[in-house]
Amino acid sequence: ERLGLTVEALQAFRFAADQSGVGAETLDRSVERLNRTLGEAREGDREAIKTIADLGLSLTDVAGRATTAGDVLPQLADRIAAAGDAGERTRLAFLAFGKGGGPMVVMLKDGAAGLEASSDQARRAGAVVYAELVAKGAKAKDQLDAIGLALKTSFAEGVLTGFLGDWERFHSLATDPNLRNAVKELGLNLGEAIRPLI
């Protein structure tokens, strides 16, 4: 959610990042930075507004909704692909993603069409799990966690009941002076046996 991408888009972009040698961590960091700049521009930050304008990106879509990094990434990819030289492409990447954004040029150099082709390849390769399935998986994990907790609690209760049995009996045994003396005697004997070894 913080990256402003749907589950499917995030997986497809991570696949593209991996295929181009960028890596998921660099992608996530870069997209998060772009999202932050978009948000700051919407809040009136002058520097962020200038950055978004220099990149030629929109703060809202045709329906007037606020855009996210996921919305503008294809637009930015086209801008980078159309840049005249490698220096300008790198400048645009730094502007969009910060000083760590240089590697993103490799992922975006073929424009929106390149991103779409990578997304299609990710889907064909089975690298994209649809949001509905991810949501079902998360719900199943929550249910399994709850079952696991209930089983652990029941197991611990069983062990304690088996170990302690009748608490009154256990308490009277634990406070029995004969048992305490026997344990003390055991400790003394153990200490005497160890002393010559030290």
C-alpha cells in the first residue's frame, strides 16, 4: 500500500526489476520515493511541484483522482525512453527516485511498452499471484495462526495439568520438610563430589 501499487502491479514490476538486474529492494525504495514526492507536491511543497513538473508527470488522473507511483511509472518510463542521451536518462531517474535511482534507468529504458511486455512475461511465467488469491492466502494464514495459538495453549495446559496433577498434592509435596531435606542432602553430596575436581 505504501508503494501505491496493486498487488499484481507490484509483483509484475518486481519481476521486471529482477530481470533487468535492478532488484526488488531498489525498486521498492525508488517507488516509495516517487510516491512521497507526489504526495508532497499535492500538499503544495514547491520543490516537489517543480520535480513533478520537470518529470512531466500528472498529480491527478483523467477522473481527477490523485495519482500514485504505479499510475505514473509508465509515463515516466516513456519520458526516460525518449530522453536524448544516457546522461539525461540518468538525470531524470535521479530526479524521480533520488540518488539511489540510477539503476532504474535499465528497467525503464524501453518505456511503457517495455514495462507492459515485462508484466505480460511475468504473468505468463506465473510470477504474478492475483490479489484475490493473495487475500485468501492472508486470511488462511490468519486462521492457521489462530488454530496454532489455540493448539499451543491447549498443549501447554495439558502438560501443566499432567505435570502438576492435583495442585494441592503438588503443593503439599513441595512443602514437605522430608523432600526439602532430601533435596538439600542431594545438593551437599553433589557439591562434595565436585569439590575434588575443581
